[in-house]
Amino acid sequence: MKRTSLTTAVIAGIAGVAGISNMASAVYLNNDGLGQVLIYPYYTVNAGNTTLLTVVNTTAQGKAVKVRFLEAYDSREVLDFNLYLSPHDVWTAGVVPVGGGAGVWTNDNSCTVPTVPSGGAANAYPFQTSAFDGGVTATDGGPTDVSRTLEGYVELIEMGTVTNATNNSLKAITHGSNGIPANCAQVYGAWNGGYWVPSGAADIASPTGGLFGSGAIINVSQGTIAGYNADAIDQFYLAGTTFHTAPGSLTPSIASATSTTSYVFAPSPVSSIPTLVTTTYALGVDAVSSLFMADSLYNEYWTSGGTAASSEWVVTFPTKRFYVDPTIVTGPVIADPPFDVVFSSRNGGTSCSPIGINSYDREEKSPGGTINFSPVKVYGNALCYEAQVVTFNQGTGASKVLGSNLTANINPGANNGWVQIDLYSKAATQHILPASYTVGSSNVFRGLPATGFWVANLVNGNVGGVLSNYSALFRHKLHRTCANTAGSACS
């Protein structure tokens, strides 16, 4: 990465041992679901699926929010726009097939700039290819056609709260008694030669958080829906910061955190008791990565029975692009830790990180021999994309549930059980956030920055005249480890 030294802000201390809600000026992953940044780990329109997204503003303030859809290979942007939420507002949108790719539409009245089409899926705005086909950004060695947009993930980033200070912007975006904002044309015009062109700070105050969101993968023909909560990152910005940019701007991104100190609960390599680890980084992206660092992912799988059960795991690396994208990193082959190689054509349009797999059935037995992805690849077991799907007992081809083509299959030797994906030990010197990224700290988090979930479908078909298909979704369980450079517990 083109790492430059940044001025490090003075970070306030912890107000009480467990007083997370009172901790000032440090970014953290809010397990209660509210934040300034929301990460939706996966969208798909493959295999008859569509994806529904919602975001809720729980506060009495208006919100300016950057909405960004990212494709799954290398997290190149496929659509970006600004969303303006009135107090206590909800915005909803659907990601649907459009041509050979995906697109978005909404029947929601909240203001967006540009305007997101309404009127049904047939009017959806198509996701764009210019960030990976060479039109705007240099190609990265991955596919250049619109099919690359069929699956990916989403980030929503608060840019500031909307006020009436000079131009009555909050009044313009606030819904009236008819459920329609008073004047979306005003905020559209503010970016079209109006008052936000010279300065996006007009009528914008500091972000305050309080956003939460959800995603749901819906298959109408099968009669299934699997929903998840978005990951919530809070205190992304230092107090007094605003980051209100024009629609289409690549900033703010998840790397734009001005709060470069992170708080993470993690045990040491020699203890199972987690401690609150405080680490200041030179770059905001490393602070955010530390929130997601895990040395192991755990979850279950079901693949047996008369219900024709199928199980798939989504594994997403929400900050990976800032360590592997060839337009960001300086080296032509080796990526910046915690990842391994640059995403490029010389690597087959992938960026693979080796992982380990441990599998157990429901009677605590582990099959003999080595558990491998199939088909066996020359680089061994690895996760090669920014968002991918791990399947179980499925073989090759698109996955059965999510329809993903970015897959790795595990044949665990049993129909049902649980699996550990080891994100650290197969590349222990590379899969770390090194102390060199920090400011005055020896803390080293192990593994890779990951999120995701397990989705299961149980398909009975028509039972007694009733469509009897079911789906379920469960977030991954993560194990974290932090050791200082001497191998002792972090602080």
C-alpha cells in the first residue's frame, strides 16, 4: 500500500474498564448493531435470487449517507450515490438482475442523488463496469464484463448530519404528512451547480451514528428468504469531522476513518480470557481492519435428510482491496499484510490467501486424512476473492443456494457437522496486522479481517399442496488473537 505517515490525533483514554459506550475517539465494532458505517456482507442476483437492503435512522437528525455497491472479485465500485435520510427514516432498495448483470431500484421516497429509479425491478438502474473494464480505472486482471456485478457486498457510510443552517436542507429532505420529502429537487440541485458544489459542508454537521441495517436474500420461485443484520462500525470519525462528498466520489470509503485508534476485545495466544486491546494506527484502514481480524471462523453445515438440505458460507474481507488492489499497493506481486498477493492477471484474476480447514461431524469425529477444497488447486486451500462462497458436499459449478461462481467446495466426510476455517497458521508471517502499522504500539492481530454468514436451504417442494421450502441464516463465529511482538498479551 502507498503508506504515508499521518498526523496522529491525541486519543482519549477509556472511561471505565467496561464503559465501551463512553469510550471517546476510537473506532469499534458495535455488536448492538448501531453505527456510523454499515457493512452488508453479501448481495446476489444469481440463481433466481434478489437481495433486499434496508437502513434505519434511529436519530432525530437528518443524515447524509454514502451508499456504495462493490463487486465480489476485487471490490471495485459498481454503483455509488448519496442518500439523505430524514429523522427516524427508513430507506429500502432491491438488487435485481439487469441484463447480464445486476442493478438497483427502490419504491422508497427518501431523497437520493442521483435519483434511484422506482416503479419495479424492470426499471432498475444497472450496475456499472467502468471501474474494472478500463473505462475509468485501470483494469485489475479480473473479468471486464457486466457479469462481474452479479454478486458482491455493500457499504453505507454516514457523511454528516443534515441541518437547516443556511439553505434549509433538512426541511427539504424531511417527509411530510403524505410521506413524501418536501423538496428532493433542492438537494439534487445543490450538487448540480448549487450550494454543495463549492462546499459540501453547507448545512452539514458532524456524524452522530445511530444507523442500523439489514439484508435479505429472497428466492421467489423457491419461496425462501434468508436475512442478516449489517455489521455496524461506530466512532468512525473523530469528533468534529464531516466528510460530505459529491455523488460518485470514491470517498468516504471504509478506509476513510479519521478515528485511527481501535478498541477490540481479544485474548492472547496463551489465554482464553479476552482483554480490551487499544491500538493506534497510522492509517484509518488498519484501525478498521483490526475490528474484523480473526484467526479462525466457525460455523455449522447441513447437507442431508429428506429435505435436500444445502449449506453455503459467505466469507467477505471488507478491507481487502486496500491491501491487494494493483491501483493501491506498490508491489507488482506481493500484497501488504495481512493479505498475500496482489489481485492481478498474473495470479489468474484472483488474490489467494492460504487457509486451513478442520471438520467435525455431530459426534465430534474428524474424518481421517486432509480436508481439501475441490477441485484441488495448485495453490492448495485458499480464499481468493473479496467476497466468496464456501460450499459443502456440492462439487463443482455454481453454488446451489446463492448461485455463486466464486466458490470453493469442502467435502468434510460427513453430511452434517461443523467446520473451522483457520485464517492464520498457513501463512503466519503474512496473516497479521504488523506492529509497523501502529503508532507507538507492539500489538499484532493475527489472521485476516473477515465477516459473513452461513445460509442453509431445506427444500421439500410440494408437501400436501403446500410449498414447503425453508431457509435459515447464521452469522459466523470468530476467534481473535492479539499478541505483542514479544508474544505476550496485547494491551
